[in-house]
Amino acid sequence: MSPQAKKQENKILILATETCAYPGADSVGQAHSTYPANTYILRVRAPVLFPESFYFDCFKKGISGIIVMSCGEECPYEGAFTAMAKRLDGVYKKMKAMELDLKRLRLTAICTVCNRSFLNEVNQMDKLVRELGPPIFKK
Amino acid sequence: MTEKNTDNKKVGVYICYCGGNISDHVDVEEVKKRAEKMPNVVVARTNMFMCSDPGQELIINDLKSGKIDRVVVASCAPSLHEATFRDAIKRAGSNPFIYEHANIREQVSWVHHGEPATDKATILIASAAAKANLLTPLDPIRVEAKKHTTVIGGGIAGIKTAIDIAQTGINVALIEKSSLLGGQLNNLDKLAPSGEKASEVLQELLDQILTHKSITIHTDCEIEAVQGYVGNFSLSISKKSDNKIEKLNIETGAIVMATGAIPYIPFDGEFGFGQHEQVITLQNLIQILKNNKSTGSILEVNGKRIRNIVMIHCVGSRQIPGIHQPKEDGKLNEYCSRTCCAAMLNASNQIKENFPATRIYEMYRDIRTYGRGQEELYTQASANKVVFMRYEANAQPEVSLTRDSDYPFQVKVKDSLTFNEEMDVPADLVVLATGIEPDDVSGLASMMKLPIGTDKFLLEVHPKLRPVEFPITGIFLAGTCQAPMDVGEACNAAGAAAVKASALLRKGFIELDPFVAEVNPNKCQGHGACIEACLKEGALTLVEVDIDGKTVKRAQVTAAMCLGCGACAAVCPEKAIDINGWALKQYEDMVDAIVSDGFAV
Amino acid sequence: MVSTHIKKFDTLVVGGGIAGLQTALDLGDQGYKVAIVEKDASIGGKMIRLSKVFPTLDCASCITTPKMSAAAHHKNIPLFTYCNLTSLDHDTSNEALGVKAVIIQNPRYVDPDKCIGCRQCEYVCPIYVSDEEQGGLSATKAISIPFSNAIPQLPIMDIENCMLCGQCEKVCPTNAIDYFQKPEEFIIQAKTAIITTGFELLPKEDNFQYGSGKIPNVVDSLQMERLLAPHGPYNRVLRPSDGMEPDSIAYVQCAGSRDKSMGVPYCSRVCCMYAIKQAMLLSGSLPLADITIYYMDIRAFGKGYEQFYQNAKAMGIEFIKGKVARIDAGENGSAIVRYENQDGSGIVTANHDLVVLSMGMIPGWNPAPICPVSKDSDHFITSIKPKISPVLTNMNDFFVAGAAAGPKDIVDTVTESGSAAMEAAKFMSNSIMEN
Ligand SMILES: Cc1cc2nc3c(=O)[nH]c(=O)nc-3n(C[C@H](O)[C@H](O)[C@H](O)COP(=O)(O)OP(=O)(O)OC[C@H]3O[C@@H](n4cnc5c(N)ncnc54)[C@H](O)[C@@H]3O)c2cc1C
Ligand SMILES: Cc1cc2nc3c(=O)[nH]c(=O)nc-3n(C[C@H](O)[C@H](O)[C@H](O)COP(=O)(O)OP(=O)(O)OC[C@H]3O[C@@H](n4cnc5c(N)ncnc54)[C@H](O)[C@@H]3O)c2cc1C
Ligand code: SF4
Ligand code: SF4
Ligand code: SF4
Ligand code: SF4
């Protein structure tokens, strides 16, 4: 094993809700399935916390893809899912204006045992970011 | 090492081998070496089993000696041992919220292998350490709570709720709008399925409630305003007594809605109702049977001998858009009223058993004798020779007056039990199995911001997880204000609501999660964007404060109401509001740690 | 089994299904100490084994696991899983002590204090056995954690099938394997007991009209729940006999219910709704399949249930009024359903690729002879006050909730469990006041 980590390209950030998607990711682990290691799962209470700028800052910092894994309509914070989905619409509009591929940002609902959906989402995003490479911001 | 610690926290990182589960795929010692170089990390240690006592001791010793003041454990999923490690921190005399978890088993060693696993574990630890650096000690939010509950509605559900809560040492006020307790039970007689007398069932509870020292009953009362939040609600009530109106105020810790439901009244002409006095509702029939003194082999109603009764099920229930005619307000009752099938069969059996010469035809869509003892009513009705005829929703029975027959009515029905043949059934009496409708509590609901469902009944948070709770902490619901229920089910709901209310208030204060929004008074400019974004009315308000002699507006959080979702943090242009324990700023630093490969390169 | 420890609690909850968990949580939150005794290796009952649940169609695991872990982490609620109750009664030696239960902890052959739930043993074990947690439709190892979200995360060794190869013992990082573990007896004393022992399905093997469980693709509804679960035996809906995707699926309602000669006389209350639910889920995963429900009455009585039923009809699920009299094996793994059409047109037969039996529900536990609590004619625990408080039994310190008091869906189970906790709390506060 090399003593030093190599610089990793094409990182994917996953915002996973603590009640649904995060335990869902654990369930994939319990099943010992594998998926690409360029994925970083952050446990969140409700993704409505993140402003539009958060997503662009991530892209600017070099994150290649973001998956918001929510509870969907089953979100325990009433109204939060709708508010967050609306925010992402705004993000998509700006991404379009910036000529960022919209597929770099995905919103999906993952449940506590949705192993296959989880793997699908992650693999698809991985494929995409490998094709697209890191985001480039045209002024 | 010195310069990286100016006004920063001293993070300790503890990495678990999990007896090979982690270390077979992650080079734990290498991760430790890298962690030692991370900003703010003052010590990194490894252990075969962090969750074991020796593992926990490592953390406790470092905290106690003052070496560290923030903790990161890298091990299995937080669902397993986050609580274990927070407890260990408490045992060391520190605040449990200075802890962050790195999930390097379920989300690393079990899904990735070799070098990428080691690198990813490093990065997750770096990001956890970045978050730990921003964590602050937190205390549960303590809200003083009045050991008092107000139950609104004095039907059986409200009465049962009040008795149950009072029994655990909490004072109760029961508010009833009419002058009588008991609600619908006052209109019923022998209850389905096993025939208890409604009056006796009610009396048993009335005996308990009327003598209970800690329950105050307020009849003829209307609630005019509700203010406050969990533990500290205040109700303004007006009470009618001898032509004058008295005002009273109740300070209360929790509220239970038990406002019940009302029987469906058919519209004029619905199956001839309102036009012929021999077309009656199930409620009417129950009254008739209750007061009936006639003997003999045939039922008499208003002096008329009733040879044939046609009973039509699902009147005012199970209505289908496009098929059924809505009432004037455009409303359709799409739900099943749940109690009418059993109540109808119960009445049929009473009639057949007392007046065997009276013939009964039940026209139904589905017989819903689902509950314990109910199917027996159905079997018994068949044995009693009640005739069952089945109609489809789109081919309702038609009631018409006859001219030359010996019977006043004729009911036309297409019976799907016999080749969908159209039949005319002569009748002396038509009984409509009218269901129930929610009472209009929209006024109360809007005062307390309670959700109402599309069926117009009050809507719980979640039918399985939190069936007797509203999204407003401290407000509960019980009985038929939620949905049709029979008496036993309404009393169960009452018990469930009571247990929640007494668990909430029993200590006289309530401890809530500290994960709520907090405003930074130095940054807030009073824009109010957060208030607009807030999902919970009342959790955030703009208040006027004095700063250097000037009156300015500032956002203020009512912690007891805040959901901690963070909708506010996302919109503040000054970044002046954030969520304790789950702050946006923490996530930004975590992303920085991730993109810089855990500072390990 | 010489020395028997005595453990003292306020309340003993027998059965760790959703009813037991909810009632324990409601008491634990009031400050009472509650022991949950569960016969299975994990808490969660039937609910944790379901796919999605009506009427909201949320994932069963997602709404059961929070309750399971809340109970497991609750400081007032210790769990005793994989235990046999051998006696449950008033403490005859001293009435004032209340309830006394004698319990045997079955050996897992794994030391629960050492095991960290890593499943290394499971991976190395060379022996495959039928996985009852997946309705017997797939295999698991002779030592295994019962299912992925089980609580506690402890494996059980199937000593009958174990060949003592020693591989698990070698691999276990904590030396937790113990081939010589013995059953251990202990006693629980409590002020009150709550019976939440739930239900079982009538075994399809007992029903000769429906093929005595021998016709290949005739499954019961709980097996169908596993087929539909995202973490089920095949990860999708396939016919067990040959792995074919079924094109035509039939539901047989009241299979063993509402008919004494076929099983039980009462209505099992939840099968109409779960059949509709499963049909809806099936039409999602197999959009081209034809789904038929044979029924007598659809009992969609609960909040939102009728609307759920009407949605299913609108989705194209076929509802046929008719009582299925017989099922026979057909060609190529199909099954022939013979039913009496309720419109009076007589006996009709139909061929289906897969048939699901909505089997009736019977009590999960028979108190006799170890516990004197009384049973009703339906064999479920008697409610002495079905109107004022359905959770009261003939013993004043024993309460009942959930399917143990008659078939019941989750919504009604959860509220009834709160109600049982309330009655137990009332009983205990009364006895404090009297003392
Ligand atoms: C025709 C019919 C037959 C039935 N037969 C049976 C049967 O055989 N067996 C059985 O078990 N069940 C039967 N039921 C069901 C039974 O009536 C209900 O389960 C029971 O009455 C529900 O009680 P509750 O307390 O929820 O509501 P209710 O009895 O409706 O009581 C609600 C109370 O709240 C009061 N209230 C309403 N709004 C306010 C307000 N804003 N402020 C203050 N007070 C307010 C009302 O005045 C009323 O007193 C039948 C129902 C009907 C309609
Ligand atoms: C196929 C199917 C699908 C369903 N789908 C739905 C649905 O979608 N929505 C819905 O609301 N409901 C559904 N239900 C109903 C649901 O399963 C029940 O409402 C619920 O499981 C009842 O919970 P319980 O805790 O009372 O009983 P159970 O879940 O049966 O739990 C009882 C527990 O007690 C334990 N136990 C039994 N005897 C003993 C003993 N002697 N000692 C110790 N422990 C013991 C058992 O092992 C078990 O863990 C479905 C049922 C079936 C059969
Ligand atoms: S803390 Fe978790 S990862 Fe470490 S030994 Fe315990 S179970 Fe294994
Ligand atoms: S209980 Fe029976 S009569 Fe009443 S609405 Fe439901 S199906 Fe119709
Ligand atoms: S290998 Fe040992 S520690 Fe791991 S699950 Fe098996 S018994 Fe437990
Ligand atoms: S719920 Fe439906 S399928 Fe089940 S026994 Fe009752 S009527 Fe039959």
C-alpha cells in the first residue's frame, strides 16, 4: 500500500437523509455489495438546509456530481421536501445558464432497504462523471 | 503542530479495526498516521474493538486528561454505536454533543477494497474532524410545562382521555360545546357487536369522571382562541349559562382534540328521504328500537305494521366521483363509515329476533363485519333469514312510491347475487345506513394550525408512526374526529392519546432535542428571509431590539417549536442563522476536507 | 439450570412485534422499566418482514426500524430475544409481587457480550439451510444473522444442521462462538404484564382444498410479502418453481377465514387490504401482468382504505366476486383456480401462473397451559371490556394489545398498544396510591 493517498478525481457527494437514505447506504454495506469509492456520503437531517450556493460551491471546489438522496414525500419535516425540490429547480436553471450538465445533480428518494436503487444511482452518476470529468465553469 | 491549534479545538480520532472487519480492507495504522497530520487533530489512536470497554477507556482518558475536547470515532454505522460513544463521553464528564462519527465499516470496508478503501476512510475521518472542529457543547432544550391537559369534546373518546390522563396525576379540563357529555352515545342503544347498552357503557365512565378530583368539566363552552406552544398553551373560552356569557381562560400544557363526528343526513329526496316519513336513517331506526314497547310477532312503527323493511347500505359513504351526486357544497364522502354495516346487522337481528314476521332485505355493496364478534352478526342475520341483495355502486337501488300496491314503497335493485336481475322489493319501511361525517372544526383547526385531510377529518402526523399526534408538538387527537371508529376503537385511541400526553407532561418540563436553529445576533440584519422560508409557523419571528439606542428588527427562534430542518439557514443572506449540531457551515468544511483528499496528499 | 436469577421490572411485555415495541416505548417514556421478551432472534414481529404497508405504501422496514432501534436504545427497555416463556402467572408465593414469568434463554451458540455482529462466521460457514425469513424461498447459512435489519445483530447457529467444522470459531475476531452454550433459565418479576404475541397465518399445508401446500406456485401472502420486498429472496417477483416472471397472478381471499370448515369462522380483517396492496405493488413491478382478486366482500373499512381500493380498481386490477372452492396444479407450473361466481352463473375455472392465498390469521401464542389468562371462542385473548377498554383481560394486571387480541392492521395495533400502556400505567399508579 502506498504511504500517501493519491489525488482522486471525479468525486461524488451524496447528501443522504438520516432517516431514509443514510441507513439505506448502510444496508448496501451489510449486503457487502460494492460500488465506486469516489462517493462521499454526508448524513443530513433535511437537505432543505442547503442553499443554491452550496451546490455551486461544491462544483467549484471540484466535486463532479451530487446526489441528493432524500426520503421523498415521506420526509419527516413537513413541507421540507417540496421546498427542497423547488430549490433544486432553481439550481437546475442556473446550471443551465452556466452550461453545466444538469445530470451532475440528481434528486432521488432512497429507502432504508432500497439497495438496488442506491447502487443504480451511484453507478450511473459514476459513469457520468467519468465521461464528463470535473466541472468547468465558463464565465 | 503548534500553529494549527490557535483558537481551534483539540480533536481526538479513534479508529476501530473491528477485529478485521475494517482492518482487512482499510490499512488502519496508515489511516492513523494520516489522521495525526490533519488540522486540529491532536491525537489518533486505534483499537481492535472501539466499542469494547478498553476502546471506550481510550476516549475517556484523553478527555479527562484534557488532551482532547472533541471526539471522532471511525468505526461501524452510527446507528449501532453512536449512542455508545456519546455515553462514554458523558461518563468522562464532557458534553455528548462534541462527538462526530465516521462510518468506515458499512460505508467503506464492506463496500470498497484495497487502497481506495484506505483513502476513503482517511477522507471520511478528515471530514468528520472538520465537523468536530465546529461542534459546540449543546444542552437539551428545556421547556417548563404545566401539568395540565385540556381535552376538547366530551364524547366517549374525550371522557376516556380525560380519565386516563387524570389518573397519572395530571389535571384535566374537559371542554364540551353542548350541555351534555357522551356525544353520539346518547343516540345509540344496544351496541354492535355484543349488545352492551350504550347508556350503561357511558354511565360507567361518567361515574368515574364526575367524581374525579383532578378533572374539571366545562359544558356549553366554545373555544375562542388558542395561543402558545407545548407546555404553555392558553385557551380563551366562552361559556353560556342562563342567558349570559361567561369568559374563562385555561392555561394548559397539552391539548387533545376529541371533537367526534356527526351522523350523515341524507339530502332531500335521497332515496326518498325527507319526502316520506317511512324513509328513515339508521339513527332513526336505533331510536325506534330503543323506545319500542310493542310486542307481537311483527314490528310496529308509528302504529303501522312493518311487514317488509328494505335497508340500503352505504348511504352517504363510499361515494365515487362521477357516480354519486355530491351535496350542495360539492362534497363527496369517499370513505367507508366503518360502523354502519355492523350497526345495521345488529338492528336487523334485534328486529328478526323480536319480530320474526317482519321481513328484512339488506341491499349492500360489501358487508364489512371486519371486527371481533362482527362476522357473527352477519352469520346470525343469515340464520335469521335476513335477505341479502348486492348492488353495484353505479346501479343504486331506487325507492319509489307505489300506487296500486298494498305496500307504500317499491325498491328497484339489480341484484348481483342473482344474475344481476332487476327486482322490485315492496316495503313498508326503508332504512338508510347513513354513515358519519366529520364535525366542522375548521375554526379550531385554523386556530391551532391543525391539518385537515381531503376527507375533512383531522389528519394525524403518520397513521402508523404517530397515529394520535399532530405535527404541532403537544396537541393530540382521539376518536372519531380522526376517522370513523366504533366505541372500542375510539377508546383505544383515547388511551393512546392519553399516554402520549402524560409522558410529555409528567415531569413538569419537557426536554427537546438541541438540534434547533440559532440566530447569531451579531450577523442578523433583520431581513426576515428566514421567517418566510420557515416551515413551522411560530418557530421564527422578527422582534424589535435595542442596539446602540436604535430600535432594529432581529430574528428570534422559539426553540420549542423549531423543527431543526434548516430551511431558514439556506436562505439567510447574512449566514446569520444555522442549525445547532447540523450546521451548514459544518457541511461546507466537510466538503473542503473531502475535496482536499483529507489533507493527506 | 441450577441457579436462577430474578430480574425485576415494572412491566413485562411478551412479544416484540410492533404492538410490543409501541407499548414498551409508551411505558418507557413514562419512566417505567419494561422488559420485552421475544421468542424470535430479532424483535420487529411480522411488520419488519413486510414489503410496503397500506394505506400509505411506505416501506415497512423504514417505519419499523425506527421503533425497533428506539426500543433497543431506550434506557428503560431491556430486550430479551430468542427466549421461551415456560410459565406466566401471578406470583403464587407472594401475591403482592404481581407477575412472575419463568423464561429460558435459548442458546445462540454465540456469546452476545463478545459478538460484534460482523457476520464473518456467516460468510465462512459452508452449510446452506432454507431461509425461513425469506419464506423458505432462498437459502442462508447454518450460522447467520436472521435478516439484515435484525435487532440485535447477533447470529444464531442452527445446531441441527451445523457439522461442527469449526470454521466460524476460527474466523470470529472476538472468540464469540461457543458450541457448548446451554439454555439458561431466569425469572422476571413485574407489576404488570402486557401480552402482544400477535398472530400466525393458518398453515396452507392444512388446507387440502387449496392443495395442502403441495402445488408449486401457490404461495401464502407472507411469502408474497418477501417476493415483493426490495431485499427479498430474488430481488424481484419471480415464480418460485422455475424463476419465471408471472403473467397472471391470482389472489384467493378469505382463504381459511369466514368459513369454519376451511379454517376459522371470523374475518381476518387485514387480508383484503394487503391483497389490494400487493396487487398494486405487483402492477408496479410487473406492469404487463394480469392480476385478479377473488373475493366475497372487500373490507376496506379504515381511514383512507376505501379510497385505496377504488384506486386499485382504477388501475385495472380485476376484482371477481366469487369464493374459490378448489385449487389444482395445472400445466407448466400453473395453478387452476375453481370458483363459484357470486352472480349465480356457477362454477368457473381459471388458470394462473402464480396464486397467492390470503390465509386467515390465528393467535401467535396459546396461553394454555402456562398462563391462566382467558381466551375467547376465537382463541385470541379475551377482552373483558371491548367497548370501554379493549386491552383489559380477565386478570387485572394483565393487558393485551395488537393481533393477540384479534386480527388487526398496524394502525389499529399501534393505537391499541398505546392504550394498553395507558391501562398498565394506570394500574401501577393506582397501586402506588393505595400503598
Ligand atoms: C348510527 C350510528 C350507529 C353506531 N353504532 C355503533 C355500535 O353499534 N357500536 C359501536 O361500537 N359504535 C357505534 N357507532 C360509533 C360510535 O358512535 C362512535 O364510535 C363514538 O360515538 C365515537 O365517540 P367520540 O367521542 O369520538 O365522538 P362523539 O360521540 O361524536 O363525541 C364528540 C363530542 O365532542 C363535542 N364537540 C364537537 N365539537 C366541539 C367543539 N368545537 N368544542 C367542544 N366540544 C365539541 C360534541 O358535542 C360531542 O359531545 C355508531 C355510530 C353511528 C353514527
Ligand atoms: C401478508 C400480510 C401483509 C400485511 N400487510 C399489512 C400492511 O400493509 N399494513 C398494515 O397495516 N398491516 C399489515 N399486516 C398486518 C400486520 O402484520 C399486523 O397488524 C401486525 O404485525 C400486528 O403486530 P403485532 O405486534 O400485534 O403482532 P406480530 O407482528 O405477530 O408480533 C408478535 C410478536 O410476538 C412474538 N411472540 C409470539 N409468541 C410469543 C411468545 N410465546 N413469547 C415471546 N414472544 C412471542 C412473535 O415472535 C412476534 O415477534 C399484514 C399482515 C400479513 C399477514
Ligand atoms: S465499534 Fe463497531 S466497528 Fe468497532 S469493534 Fe465495535 S462493532 Fe466493530
Ligand atoms: S360500514 Fe358498510 S354500510 Fe357503512 S359505509 Fe362501510 S360498507 Fe357501507
Ligand atoms: S464472527 Fe463472531 S463476532 Fe462476527 S458475527 Fe460471528 S459470532 Fe459475532
Ligand atoms: S379481510 Fe377480507 S379476505 Fe380477509 S377474511 Fe376478511 S373479508 Fe376475507
